[in-house]
Amino acid sequence: MLEKSYDPASAEARLYDAWEKSGAFQPSDAPGAEPYTIVIPPPNVTGSLHMGHALNNTLQDALVRFERMRGKSVLWQPGTDHAGIATQMVVERQLQERQQPSRREMGREKFVERVWEWKAESGGTIFRQLRRLGASCDWSRERFTMDEGLSAAVRKVFVQLHREGLIYRDKRLVNWDPKFETAISDLEVENTEVDGHFWHFKYPLENGETYEFPIAFDEEGNATEWETRDYISIATTRPETMLGDGAVAVHPSDKRYAPIVGKRCLLPLADRYIPIITDDYPDPDFGSGAVKITGAHDFNDYKVAKKHDIKLYELMDTKARMLDADYIPEKYRGLDRYEARKEIVADIDARGLLIKVEDKKIMQPFGDRSGVVIEPMLTDQWYVDAETLARRAISAVEDGETRFVPENWTKTYFQWMRNIEPWCVSRQLWWGHQIPAWYGPDGHCFVAETEEEARKDAIARYTAEGYTLEEVDKMVRGEGEGPLLTRDEDVLDTWFSSALWPFSTLGWPEKTPTLKKHYPTTTLVTAFDIIFFWVARMMMMGLHFMKDEKGHPVAPFRDVYIHALVLDEKGQKMSKSKGNVIDPLLLIDKYGADALRFTLAAQAAQGRNIRLSEARVEGYRNFGTKLWNAARFCEMNECVVDPSFDPASTKEALNKWIVHEANGCAREVTEALEAYRFNDAAGAIYKFTWNVFCDWYVELSKPLLFDGGEAVKSETRKTAAWALDHILKLLHPFMPFISEELWGSLARRDGMLIKAQWPAFDARLSSDEAAAEMNWTINLISAIRSIRTEINAPAGAKVPLVAVALGEQEKARLAAHGDIVSRLARLSVIDHAREAPKGAVQIVHDGAVFALPLEGVIDIGAEKARLEKEIAKAADEIARIDKKLANESFVAKAPAEVVEEQRARREDYAAQGEKFKAALARLKDL
RNA sequence: GGGCGCAUAGCUCAGUGGUAGAGCGCCACCUUGACAUGGUGGAGGCCCGUGGUUCGAUACCACGUGCGCCCACCA
């Protein structure tokens, strides 16, 4: 016996264990089963489940369960990401909180050990939470970006790309994070508008030179007034960088400065002279039109400096403190960049060289993890030639090998891919994949998968260069003093290993059967915010490294489904600092995993963010309860699944009808899931379960089950059980727990729902006649109920019904379903008559008239008013349609069906209007 | 500066070239033998504005208004 209500807390863990033990999560090896593969977007290994994960994994699990039931060999590949910066940051913070030695005090080896400990401690959390959500990943294949196999894949990719010239080392400006003291990629920089200032300085001309500077102009733009200047005016938002200026640039067409181009000005404080040059970069209409060029601390200036061979002055150390360099005045050395700024502005002002300070909104770059202002710095880093790799990644999408759903993300993808910059992949961190590069004593770099190979390369190289064996031995092995080859200290960007995920997790570089079977993967499900970080890079790497038998590159996915962000009720992004984070696990505790999953799926409409409200989760919890109670009803009435039952064999119109409806629902859910329209799929099964099965079928079946003959009773029991089973199957991708629980409770049978066969649409099960008959009955009941309320008939009172001059078909239908109409519309008796009794309330239903003879009970005046309203409504509709039909071009140009439909509607309204008029006439004398 | 998206019931959102929908909320009634986490009935909408395409536009197109997001080096 089913309990009175469903208790998710006790059922979920039990069911999950049973699924896992059954092996259902592993791909089937059924012969001929088509592979279906999803790789999970790997969550951070030490992270915990947030609402974005909940949505992401709900959708993946829905697809995976759906395809598994359709008989495919499904692999949902799970795993986690080592999340370089994020994880290192967490551990460093822990050390600080516990007042333990800092990262640097511990040293690299100890620290990395410490991070592994933290991973061991907290690494299982996210997987436990995914299990609570019901995620049916193949846990036996769990991977981690820093496990042995994946690390080997990283090394191999790095070495090969290096050999191909697609990875190289270069000294150029990078985004430097002074908090973590590492380079980061462009994508990890967030540009934010902040309140800043615009400082205008005078740079005096060398040797006291002067020139005439125009300060007023006539309408034609000719100068009318001049002043004599002995300086050039520049403006900056970052005064502290002036110490590194190498030139002042003006636009070649800027006549104002023509007299001093080629001359030099004094760089105040630094007391150096710098040239005044021309370049296209300065905008004559902006500021003074003259730009200071600080090549080592500004990306634009860097380009100009490179072009004109202007000296670069590095100003800051890794923590963005002013360097101890001879071109920096002593008083600023060691100051933080913002302290230096203050001092420099004050000193310029003291020398009378500060013209003015303006308030100005400026775009400032911040590190997305650290939150500190990013400093452009000149450093040696490793780069991936993304432009070259992007070419195939672009064409794979252009050619339709991979498609984005919704399709509009294609544009975003292209836009970024077509303007891609070199990808800086080295990070000055300790947690991650250390770059497989070793340096010899002469600084030469050897890139190899192992130190052993690097040594071999080194020996070969130095031997070829003419060193003696003994010398080479010393250079490479450093007899007695430890190895002289020193390994590159840096680690790789986390996204480097993530980029290999679709093939590294399947076994690459080994040629495993899994790789062969499950690459390319079928669908990637992810949020748009990591299209650039992750999707684009997987496309690049997949297409570069994975080839088919003929050697053609193979993209890692067929479909990339991009889902929404989950926002709070007000449409705000959830964040810890805002305090509006909704914890999915709390919702699971409170309402069950199914309710949360259904909420997310039902709201996952393409192209729109999800605003999550708890009320909605509660509503879907109620939906589960509703289903549970419908199942209890079935159980109480001995509706037991009969495996030999053929739903196409039913005789009763009611049963034919529910079979017909269930079949239609299967088609809707299937088509919606195939098209990634999760909300439509969820909506279809919701509607069928509640509004068709519970609201009508269960109610309509009662007379058959309670009072029907044996044959009718038996057929209805089997049909009810079949329909409920059908619901459980269609619901399973969204509400796996409750559906599995009911499946297990309702029949003694082998196997679990998770492995049951998905109901395909079956034309044999359609019955338009039964649908018409039952819809007629249902609508009649609704019409009577509606009138009852309108005339304030007490809900408990049974009233008589008179059917007026029914046609043959109506008579037959009423004869067949009179019992249930009486029951659900609370009728005392159904009579037939040629005319409606005097003073009765009359219902016009589908062209027929039904009367409730309640003379003396009803308010005649109100009833007359009601009928008049109905007559007017019909007349309005008729007028509207007539206007259409009178339009010659409508009749001539609209499709024949549409015109016909309008005519039919007109007739219906006309007939209805007539009936209402007759009804009104019958009340005339009262 | 470039790109994308949104505007429909009180709220949150589906949707369609021809009759406007859901959930929640609201009102009234109901302990009817699955379910009050429920049932029945109901109220509530110039489908943002203007113009165009069309026999017909809430839907397609253009412009406008308002809001949101992404990318970008104006010192």
C-alpha cells in the first residue's frame, strides 16, 4: 500500500542507490545501440552545487534519461576541474585564517601537497550533491583534470602544439594580476566603469622653446587667437605611469603641434627628455590631442612604442609596487602604484605643471577572481596561436557539423572567434599542470613530455653544437650538484586542460574503445558565459587533435545547447555579496529533488533567463503529490499493470479516449525533448497528468470502476494502470524519483523505470471518435457546472436536467455517459423533452439545448440578463465574421480552409444565438 | 563603438499570420468514497508605440521608446 503522501527524503537516497547498483548509469552494450554521449561541464573540484549547476545538470539528466529509455547506449561522463586560481586562492585563504605559514613560506612542494589534501577532503562534495539532484552520470568513469591520464593528455597536447609552432614563448604586454602575481588571459579581465580622474600635465619643451598654440577659432575653423606656449599639454588617467613615458605622440594632421614635432620635451620628475612624434593613434579632438606613450604599461601605447622603436620602461614589480630602477626617482621606489600616483600628482603640482584635474568615468580592468585592478606588464609568457586553431573551429560551425541551440549563439561564437587574440596560457601559480619545458644553462628551452626526453634533446643539441661529451654531461646532468636542466616554474591556464575534456576523459591519447564509441559527443549542455572560455577552446583542440579514419578533423559535439542563467525572483544575478543566493540543496531538502528539477525544466525556455521563485517549486511539489494520489486511487481500485494488455484493444469510449490522449502526449514530449524545448516537454506531461488524467479520466472512470460490469471494470482497471505507467515513463526524465517509486510500487515486475522503454507515438492508439465523444461529455459537464455557479445553485444540491430535442448522436452520447454527467454535475435526474420547461435555465451546448427546470429558485431577471449577454456576444462574433466574409479580397485570397472555417464558425454562432433567443422568449411571460 | 536579447493577465513567463494561454496571486463556493500539497466556478489583457508587408499582424519587417546582457585599447 502506498503511504498517504510521498516522502522524498526517505525515497531519494534509496532509489538512487538502486539505480547505481543496477548499472543503469553505464552505457549499455546492447548490439546496435546508437551511442549517446554528454560530457559534463566539470565543476570545480572543491566547489559545491549552486543553482546554475542544478539547472545545467537537470537538463543533461533529462536528456540522458530520455535517450537511455529510447534504447541508446548512453554515456554521461562526469568529472571535476582543478580550477587553478580559484582553488589555490581558497587554500591560501585557509592558511591565512588558520594563521599557518603562507604559501611562499611553505614552498611549492608542501603547498601543492596541501592543496591535494584539501581536494581529498572536499572533492567529493559536488558529486554527492549531484547525486542528490538525481544526476545519472557514469560514476565509474569519474575523471579529474589533474589525474594521471588527463595530465598525460595535457603534456602531449602542449608538446605537439609547440612542435607545430602553435605554442610559443614571447615577451609582450600581458594582463597582470598583482594580487595573485600571475598573468591572466583577456577573458579573465572584467572591464568596469568607475569614477576616475583625468589629470592634465605640462611637459616643458627642451631648451625653453616656444610655439604659438591656437586657442580660438572662427566658423570655418581658422584660428583667430593664439597663445605662446613653452610646453606640450598631455592628459592621463594614470599619472603614476608618466615615469615610464618614452615619447609624446600627436596626430600627423594636427597643425597645432606641427611646429614642435620632432623636438623633445622634458619628462618632469624623471628629468629625461623624450621625443614628440606623430602617429595615427592620437585623436586630435580628444583631450589636448597629445598622448603620452608609456609602452610598458598600456596596451595601446605598447603598439605605438613598438612601431616607433621607443624605449619601454618597466615601472612595477609583481605586486605593482614601483621598481627599484635607475630611471625612477628614489623617492617613489617601493611605493604602491596608488601611493606613487598621489606623490607624483603632488610633485607635478608643486612644480607648477598641473594644469587641471577633471572627474571622468573610466573603464578599468579588474581580475575576475582577485577583484584588483589589472596592470599591463611586460613579461615572458607562453601563448597559443589561437587564430590558427580558430579557423577550423569556425568552419565546423559554418558547415553545420556543430550547431548551437538556440541558433543565435552562433553569431556570438563567430564574433569572438573571428577576432581572437593569442591565448596566454602560462600562469605564475603552483596549483595546476606544470609546463613541460626545461631550460639549459645557456637558457635554451627544451619542450618535452618528460624530463628524460628533455634531457635527450638537450644532449643531442649540445653535442651537435660541438661540446665534448664531458661538457654536455655537466650541462645537462650537473654531476653531483643536481640537474642543471631547470623546469619552467609556471603552470597552465585551467582552461587548457578543460579544452581537452571531450576526448581526454574518454581515454585519449590512448585509443580506447570508449573514445572510438563516444567521440564525437552528441550534445554539450552549458551556459553562455563560458562559450569563449570553454566551448570555443574545446572546438579548437578537438578539431586539431581528433581525426576520423580518413584523417578529417572531427568536432567534439554535434549540438551545443546553451541554456539560461538562473536569476533570483527579481531578475538579479545571484551572488554571495548580494545575499540573494538560493541554495538548491535547501530546496531539495524542503520540496524534493523532483520539484526543483521540474521547476527548472519547466522554465528552461530557449533564450530567456530563469527567475527562480520558491512558490513555483512548491507548485511542482504539489504536482508530485497530485500524481501520487492518483496512483493511490489506482491502487485502491485494483488497477494493476497487465503486460499482455493491448491499449489499442479497448472498447469503452472513455478508455479509448485516455489512450488517445496519452499517445498524443508521448508525441509532444518526445518532439519537444528532441528539439531541446524542455519547457514544452515539461508542460505537456504536466498538463496531461493533471488536467487530463487526474481531473477527468479518474473522475470519469469512477462509475465504471465502482458500478460497471466485470468486463468493463477489468478493461478500465487495465487502461488506468497502463495510462499511469505511461505518465511515469514520460515524467521520468524530469521527476525521476517519484516516478521510479510509483513504478516500483504499482506492480510486481522486473526492472526499474530508468531502464524501461520510452513510449513512442503509435498511430493505432489514436481515436478521433472517442476524443470527440468524451470532449462532448466533458464540455457538457463543465457547462452545467458553470451555470450552476452562475445561478447560485448550492454546491451540494442535486438538480434535474432536461435534454431538449437532442439529435441521434447526442442522445447516444448522453445515454452512454449520463451516469457520469449526473455524478460530476450533481444532477438528480435526466429527462428528455421536445421543449424546455417554462422558467428553466437553458444551456446551449454544442448546438443542443439543456435545461435546468428550477422555476421559483432562480432569479428570472438575472437569467434574462445572462441570456441577453450571450445573445449579444454571439451577435458580436457574427458581425466580426461577416465583416471578414464581406471583404472580397479575403474570400478571394485567403486559403479555402480558412474561409470555410469562418463560415462554419458563423453558423455555430448563429445557431447558438437562435437557441439563446428562444430561451429568452420562453422566459418572456415570467 | 560593435553584437545579442527582452517588452503579452496583478506577478513570473509560454505562445501563434485567422478564436490569447499557464503557474502563482485574487474572488466565490465546496471536509463529494485518490488528493485541502485538494476540488468547482469566476474576475482580470488597446499582446510597448508608430509605420510598413498582408485579404488579415500580438506574431513578419523598419523605426522609435524603455530595460537587460556580451564584446571593445579613446589616452
